[in-house]
Amino acid sequence: MPKSATRDDGRMHERAIPAVHGALACLALSILLSSLGTSIANVALPTLASAFSASFEQVQWIVLAYLLAMTTLVVSAGRLGDIIGRRRLLLAGLVLFTLASACCAIAPTFVLLVAARAAQGLGAAIMAALGMAIVGEAIPRERTGSAMGLLGTMSAVGTALGPSLGGFMISAFGWRSIFLLNIPLGLLAFYLASRFLPVDGAKSRNGRAGFDSVGTLLLAATLAAYALAMTMGRGAPGWIGTGLILATFIGGSLFLLVKARIRSPLIQLAAFRGEGLSVNLATSALVATVMMTTFVVGPFYLARVFALDEAVIGMVMAVGPAISIVSGVFAGRIVDRLGAPRLILIGLTEMAIGAVLLSTAGPAFGVAGYIAGIVVLTPGYQLFQAANNTAVMASIPADRRGVTSGLVNLSRNLGLITGASAMGAIFRFASGTGDIAKAAPEAVTFGMQATFGTAAFLIVVAIILATGTRLLAGRAGQAQDAP
């Protein structure tokens, strides 16, 4: 090879490294902002209730508006990115998120604040869906696992950082500061995206005709009904919860009927019959359900059984997110070296062991017993998440990465919503009381053990699903190799 060609290749490689780092920084910041938008507002609810003279039920919509918009539209955002260009739509999402954050900060009324939060959630849906989808275009294939691990870490950072950062900023600068913070971060992410993300290829003029508007509306309505049933429906009269569940089934049925008649449906069900995608999404939902258990059960167990105050409980609860932050990138690097399928099972097995430790923990083991279970459970979750996301995105055609990334985020969000509702209900039922805050320590201990016992069962189900998929894939490979 001529020396000049070698020098040119070297220069191209030198230019490629900063581009990869810049793209990773953009995607990581996008994921951080989307997760931070959820957790940072929770700590502000008492202050906002006082500022706007709103009731507890009303002020919950500041969180729900964001979650509903993000959950119901994340799949549609991914599909739209496949059609019109992922970089182009991510830039639009960053602009929307930043402008909506500014509107939240200057909102003069409660209704306008909730509306701005919904717009912010739509921007977050775009950022969450496309942040993962663009990895396949902007990051070399051999570094996909590391990139997925980094994105998982940023999600954990946003979740962990939100309450403490929000509490500090509210006490120092007032509640509007938690939304103003997003403006410089959003502008920075926009600069990085415009500077380092690869430019979208040419799209067909008929691309917009391929967007399933009817399916999008039906799916959004169905997911909204389910999310409301799992959250607001629990505290509402029984007929409201029943109506929301019924609306979920009707909306889902209509979505399937319409999908069969659309030339370019939002979700192609044929994709779920190949490459184990349905199992990847199902296990993701199960794992998210289990992880939500730690947030639902942990604070009550630590308060009622060990009589810890809020500050100490906060420190103990921060152990899990802190471990996620440390282990996320390392998990991604291990996936790059050993492959995703094997590490999905290893991560799930580690989670099962952690859930069993928590289900057998009790006062005799002290707070250290609870922390030990979390220390085992959390790295397993990070390993599973990095491996599962890598496996999903590696097997998807380039023109479906956006909608598939949206489905991965949707499965996680639905798992979190279901975990908060279903695992919370199991905890209350096993504790034998309607008011956990007044339950006896022995009752809370039994409720905690029963809930994590259920969590361990769910992880075993996930292991069975993942193992079955791997065995089927192996048999299919042997059949192809056979003469």
C-alpha cells in the first residue's frame, strides 16, 4: 500500500475518534436529560402544591403528564425517526425538550405547567427512542455493548441524581431552577448532535405516507388507558379503574385490527416471530418490574423495621443507583468481549440470586442484609440491560431501529409502571394492612420477603424465556449447517 494512502487512513482514523466520542456524549446527554426529567420533578411536588394551591391528586399530574407523554409516544417517535431521519428528529426533540423546559420554568398557572410537562415528555420520548437507535449508525459495531452500557449508566445517573439535585436547587434557587437547568444542557446536546452525529441519508418523498397515523393514535390511547389504570386508577372509584382496563383491551384490539389493514403499520408483528425480539421485550418488562420493587418496598422496610430517618434511608437507597453508575460501562465492555446472549443469562441469574437474598433477609441481618441483596441485584440488572439492548439492536434492520428502540423503552416503562402498581399491591396484601406507614415491623418484614420472593419468581420466568430462545436459535443454526 502506498505511504500516502496509509497516512490518509491514519488521518481519517484520527478524525473518526473525536466524532465517536462526540456522538457518544450527545447520546448519553440525551438519555440523561430524559431520565432526569422524571426524577427531578418528584421532589418538587410539595413545593409546587403550595405554589399553585393544588391538591395532592392535582399535583401528581406534573409527573403523570411527563410519564404519559413519554410512555405513549416513544414507539411512534422511533418509527417517525426511521421515516424522516433519526438525526433530524433527535435535533427537533432536543429543541422541543429545551423549549418546554423553559415554558415549565416561566409557567404562570398550574394548567400551563402541566401542558409544558407533557410537551417536555414528548421531547423526552424522542430522545429516549432515538438515543439508542442512533448507536448503530454513529458507533462502531465492536463498541456497541460499551455504548449501550454507557446509555444505561446515564439513565441510572439521571434517576439517582434527580431527587438530590432537585432538592438542593429548590432550596437554593426555587422550584423554577429545576427546569431552567435543562436549558444549557439541552443546548449542549443540540450542539453535539449537529456537530458529531452522522447526517441522515436521503429519504423517499413518500416517506411520510408510511407513517401509521391511525395506529399511532390507537396505540397512544391504549397505553394511556393502561398507564392511568395502573397509577391514578388505584385511588379512584372502582368503576373508573374497570373502565380504564376495559379501554385498554378495546384499544389494543382495535390497534391489531387496524394494523392488519395498513400498508406500513407502526409495528410489524412479523418482527416478533424472529430473532427472539418478543422474548427480549418480555424479559425487559419483567426485569423493570423487579427493579421497581426496590423503590416501592425499600423505603417502607427501612423506616418501619429499622426506624431509620429520611436522610439515612436516602443514603441506603442511593446504593443501588450508585452501583448502576459504576457497573454500567464495565457491563457494556464485557458484552463486547463475550457476546450478548450468554451475558443475558448471567445477568438474569445474578438478579435472581439478589432477589432471593432480599426475600430471605430480615431484622437479624440488619440493614447490611438489605444492602447485600441490592449489591448483587443491581450489577446483574446492568449486565442484563447492556446485553439485552445490544442483542435487540444488533438483529434489527437499519430501517426499523427507531421503532424497535421505542419498543425497548416502552417495555421498560410498562414494567416500571406495572411494578409500582402490582408489586406495591403484593407488598400491601402480604403485610396485611392498608396503611403500610402504620404497619408493625413484623408485618412489613413478611411483606418485603413475600414481594421479593415474587420478584425472584419473575426473574426465573425471564431465565426460562431467555434459555428457550437461545436453545431454539442453536437448533436453527444446526439445521442451517446441516447438508
